[in-house]
Amino acid sequence: ESGAVGDEGLEGARPRNGGDLTRVVGRLHNLAVSDGGDASLARLQRHVSEAFDLMMLRLERKYAEEGLPPLPAELSERDKINALAPRSHCPTLRGHAHMLRGWRNAA
């Protein structure tokens, strides 16, 4: 695919040790805009969705590793984030998780 935004284009945008999700999405946006067209928007939306899914998978794994009981299947994404990243333990992560959820839902 010509001009595709590949993983190598995102290397500088990947968060490291709790990096800033806003910077990552900003980098994705810049890459999409510089590439032009609807294909870029679709890739941006896919990257945001994949980032959210990966973040949730990691939060769920960490939760399970701590030996906590499984969360009810009917929990909303918002409630799931609140349970997986409680404000008392990781307020920054919780805020970033909700922000990324909002971006994913808007995409």
C-alpha cells in the first residue's frame, strides 16, 4: 500500500514507561494528514482502536496476575477501566485510558 503509515512511522510516537497518549495520537494524526485522503483517516482510526484494545488487554492481564476475581462480563468499557485502573492506584493511567476510549469511540 503506497504511503501507508507503517509501524516504523509510529516508532517515535510509542509511549515508553507510561508515556503521553496525547502525543501518540497527535503523531498518528500528523502521519495521517501528511499522507492525505480517506485511507489515512481509516488507518488512523484503526491505530487508535488497536491501541485501545492492546491497552485493555494489558490491563486485564495485570488484573488477572494479581489474583483478583474476574470482572462481570456485562461491565461497560468505562466501568471496566475504573475497575482495572483504580484512581487510588494509578490516576494518570486511568485518565489516559478514558481519553483513549473516547478517541476510539469517536473514530
